[in-house]
Amino acid sequence: MAFFDKLKDAANAAKEKAQATIESAKAAQAQKKAEQEAYNAEMEEKAMRKAQKLKDAIVSSFSGQAFLSSISDEALLAFTKDFYDKILMPANSVSRSKITMHPYITGKKFAKFCDSIGCYDVADKPLIHLVIDKKKEFLVTDHSLYFSVALDEDPKFIARGNVPCDQISSLAVEKGEGTFVLKCNGCVLVTLNADKTTTEDCLTLRNYFDCIVNSDFTITDQEVDKLIREKIGEKVYSEVKKYMVYEDELLVYFAWGLDSLSAKDYFVCTNKQVIMVNREMGGATANIKQFYYEDITSASVLQNSNSSSLTGYLLETALTAAMQTCDLVLTVAGAATRINTLYKVEAERVVAVYHQYRKAAKAQGGTPPVIVQQSTPQADPMEQLEKLAKLRAAGIISEEEFDRKKADILAKI
């Protein structure tokens, strides 16, 4: 019996020890949880203080003149759309850019930001949404600047707040040594490393803010042409220039579209025509198509799908919607040309450009609008005729198109 008593005592001792271990673990866990909650509360408090400190600094630095006071809300929205369409989008990477502007600010990222900010006014009209990363995000509306920036001590905690636009005298982007600094009323909102995408975005933002400060709300085709040429570089521009016949022909839109490992397609709109270029790996030209606006009878954007089944179509639709891709369809002489290498916003911009210049061409009696520049030397008519002959020989333009363009050139001699 003594042996069994010893076993029982040993079992009880082991049980008590295990229980003590469990209790100790629970106590340690509870203490750790309490410490974590205290730490979280401290960091949340610091985040709130940082947001308030930033807001107070901005408001106290207000000069007394709101930077949006020189333009009405309606005109501001119209200019912002014009700026995005003509300045930011051309020759820009839609997939890489961190900027979205009115009226394209939609989707889950925007909704998530509005929910997280806590003070977003649904009556506001968004102008600029800048998503640098999960820890740095800004939204400028017609009435407020909303910000979301991480704490230096612990980037998991975010300082969020807003400043009314009637307390903002300036929004500016300043270039530093390998950095860009976004400021409001002279107060630093965020400092960014100047990689390629960030540099393009920051220079674009600076241009936008400068336009508002200077009340410069008109964007000309000449300005757009110059900007696109700077973005694409002289090598690509020289390729495009081969297919531009008129001496006053200007680039008004350029889309790189969807890059792939085997090809680099791009789509060009001038004030006279559209040019589609497909290059194989190594830069060799595989296929080039061009159509003048007066010859295009329709332009539309369609959801792309190669599946004949409903399930396949729905799946492809969901995937392409997530990637925001689509098909651009141009109809010329009854034949439809489908382009499936553009993002949806790019394809929609092409359709808008087509309607703008098609309408202008019809108003001019079927001739694309001509911008007279007295300082520009007249192109040699013989060179123009040679270019036209090459386009006809390559099958790019028809005999009828050749005769019409030839008559236009001869009429100017």
C-alpha cells in the first residue's frame, strides 16, 4: 500500500506542478496581453498627437489666401480631368503610377481609405488620390486634404487627419538630394525617394499645383505634344514621326498599354490620325496600322473575352475587370480592328480623342484641323508625297485615301 501511496503522491505533485505551470503561463500571457494593449494604446495616442500636431502646424502656417480660391468647384473638376487626360496619362504607366485623379478615383483602395480616415465627408469631390504605400496615403478634395502617415516609432500605427482647403494656402512638391518632399503650407507631409515612378509622379503633381497657383487652366495641343515627346524619348518619337504626314501634326495621346516579355506595343493619337505599333522582341516592327479620324466610322470599348461559355466569359470578365483591361474596337470601311493591349482607362481616352478630332474633322469638311504656326518652316511637298506613296505601297492607306491626301498637299503649293 505504501508503494501506491507514493505513486498517488507523485501524481498529485505532478498535477500541482502542471497546474502551477499553466497558471504561470496564463499569468505571463495575461501580462503580455496587458503590456501589448498598453503599448497599442500608447502608440495610438502618439498617432493621434502626431496627426493633431501636423494639422495644427499646417493651420498655423496659413497665409490667409486659400490656394483654391481662384477657381470654382466646377472649373476645378473640369481642369483636373483635363490635366489627368492630357498631362498625366499620355506615355505614363497606368499600372505603376501612384496617382489617380478626378473622375477616375474609384474602387476598393479609395473606399478603404475613406473608411480608415474616419472623418471623410461623402459630400467632398475627390481631386487627387496619392497612394505611396500602405503607410503613406493622401487625398485632396475640393474641400479638404486628408492624410494617412505612419509613426516613425512603429509604422504599424498610422496618424490620420484632415485639413480644410480654406486653411491651405499652398500644396507643393520640392526636389531634394535624391528625394521629393510633399509640403502643405510649408509643412512636410512626406519625404519620398526619387525612383523613376516617384519622380514622374512628383513632377506631375508639381505641375498641377503650379497651374492652380498661376491660374493656368488651358492645356494646348502644342503643350501635350512637347510633353509626350519628352516622355517617350527621341528614339520612339522618330519611329512615330515616320507615319506623320502633315507638317502641323501633333501628338495628343500616347499609350504604352500592357507590356509583355515578347512585345512592346504602343498606341498613338495625333490631331490627325491614330497609329498602332506592335514591336517584336528586339525592337523589330511586326505590324503597323494607321487610320485618319475621318475614315473611322466608330470607336468603342468592350469587355474582352475569348470564351464561348457563360462560365468562361464570367471568369474572364472578373479577371479583366480586376486588371482593368478591355478591348478597343475601331471600325474603318465596315471592318472592325480590335486592340486588346490597353488598360480600360487608356482605351476610353482613345475613344474620347477620336470623338473630339472626328467632330473637328467633320466641322472642317472632312479635313483634320490644321494649326498654322508662322514660325515653322513649310515641309517639302515632294517629301510628303513620297511618304504618302510609301504608305499606299505598304497597304496602310487606300488608293482613295492617297488621292485625297495628295490633293490636299498639292492645294497648298
